[in-house]
Amino acid sequence: MLADATVTHIDEPEIVDERTWYDLYLWLLPLVEIWVRDSQVSSWYGQQKEIAEDIAHEAVMRAFKYHQRAQS
């Protein structure tokens, strides 16, 4: 006998919202990578990719937190 599968309901706006934030990160990352590379900060040499990822992630997280506060 087959067991019944449990289906969890996920709100569509939540999925769209997550995708929107991820899309923002993907859009922002190449711009930040260019800025980091062109800044020529000597302590960043060899770490440009990681630095750019950190900056883009932090920017999106701060925007997300501001967005949450504005909605409440």
C-alpha cells in the first residue's frame, strides 16, 4: 500500500519575493565586481570575488531589512 504524500502549501507571493531578492543580487553582483576590481584596493588583491560577493550580499540584506520595516 502506498503512503499518502503530504503536500505543503507555499504562498505564491513568498516565492515571487524570494526570487525578486535573488534576482536583485544577481543583477548587482557584476556591477560590484567591476567596482571592486577598478578600486585597486591593495588589501583586496586575490580576494576580489569574495569581497564583491560580501558587498552585494550585504547590500541586498540591508535593502531587504528596510523593505520589511517599511511593510510593517
